[in-house]
Amino acid sequence: MRILCAADGSEHSQWGTQALEALASREPEQVTLLHVVDKPAIQALVGKNPVGERRVLAAMEKAGGILLRDAARSARVALGQAATAPRTRIQTLLSYGPPAYTIAKEARRLRTDLIITGSRGLSDIQGFLLGSVSRQVVSAAACSVLVVKQPMPNLHRVAVAVDDSKQSRSAARFLRSHILPESATVTILTSAESPVTDLAKRYLSESQLAELTKPVIDRATALVYGLRDEFIKEGYSVTTQVRIGHVVETIVKDVEANRDELLVIGSRDLTKNERLYLGSVSESLLRHAPCSVLIVRGTGARQ
């Protein structure tokens, strides 16, 4: 697997580099550490002052080079290769442009399978008005994205939120093939909207409610059991959870209660309008989940 890890020197981006430790057992083929110099921001800062722009740019390039060298050392330690022969090819890259767009562009150029980026955890209002870099990367990237919200040196408890879609199945395959260590426990969970409105519930008996919700629960149970069997075949410890209720709220509560370290979700390819304003279940889970989030896009990484 080819990984692109964004590095800007902040604590949350360092968490992203350190998260390579959780993937070390999979021995990625290549890790590219990318630092982006935001030239448009520099130009806006110095105005029409070419001399000042060159000085600021030179300083940013020098700082970026130092940052990337430090990030490469951290990556080797995280991958357990600081004192051994390298099994993963580690390279550094300094690029220029708006950060999120440039990260997505370089990922496409490098045929990256997974982008790792830290998240500074903006509030809902800040995230909506400003748009965090991690959210913008998820919106713009053509490949899967791991948004690291907290230190994640190991993966002991992983939740996979699924529905009856090919994207969910792709997410489960990607997790088994490229991310999940053998020692991890997986929870496959799904939440289906109730077929009965809150108003109708006031006038229906418990037996009538059970009769109406049973087909929904049966379909959801068959879905998670089918995916569970695929994980069990490969030797993973698996639990399942089926819920009826608001999808995002229910999944977030389950992940929090289980103290999962990673939430994995599938996401379909987005239209241009959808990329401007995601508003999808995956976007909502990215914003509200208390743990790191892996959004799997497309059919998964190269085999």
C-alpha cells in the first residue's frame, strides 16, 4: 500500500505520522511525507512586495525541509525501522499551493492508496464556517483518507459502520487487507432508520411496532452477519451490533460506549456539488465521532 502522510509540524499532524505505528505490521510499500507551502497565503500576507515574498518563501522552505527530516525520523521509528533494514520506502516531498487541494493533487499523482492527516478538532460551527483542512482533504481526495483525531499507536478496538451498499463492503475489504492487525477486535455495526414515525409510535401497540420493525432488523442482522463471517474466516475477533434509530447519533454513541480507537466507513464518489457541501452520513460521522475516522473511497487500495 502507498501512503501519503501530511505534515505541518503541528501536534495533530505528528499524531498522523505516529499513526504509522498502527499500520507497521502491514509493512506499507511506500510512505510519502508531504509538507505544503501555502504560496497564496504568503502572497496575501506580504501584498505586492516581491522581495518580501521571496524572503518569506525561502524561510518557509527552510522550515519545511527541517520539518520533513524530523517527520521522516518519526516515521522510521513508528514503522519500527529506525535500527533495522527498511522494508518501507520513505520519501519526503515539499509542494506548493492551497494545502487541502495540494494534498489531494499529490495523492493522485503518486497513485496513493491512503492519505493520513491529523485533525485539530474544530467545533461544529468553526468546521462549518472555516472548513478544516482534514475535511477539505476528505472532500477533494480520490482515495481513502484516515483522519487522526488523537494519538493512535495501536489498534485494539475498531468499529466498521455499514449499510447495504458496495461502499460498505469495499470498506470492510480495505480494512481487512491493508489496515487491521491480527490482534484487533472488530465491531460491525449498523443503524437503520425506524419505519415508524414518532407520531405513529404513540398510537401503535408494542406488538404492532415489533411487526413493523422486524423486517428492517432482519435485513440489518443478515447484513452484519454476512460481513462478520468474512472477518472470522481471516481469524479476526468480531462482535456485531444492530440498532434502530438516527444513524449518525446511534453510531457515535456506540463508538463512544465501546471506546473504539478507529471508526471505518465507506463513502461513494462525490459530484462537484457534493464536494462543495458534503452533508452525507460519512461527513457527519467524521465531524462527530470521538475517535479517528477512516473513510474508504472507491473499491479500495491496489492489490
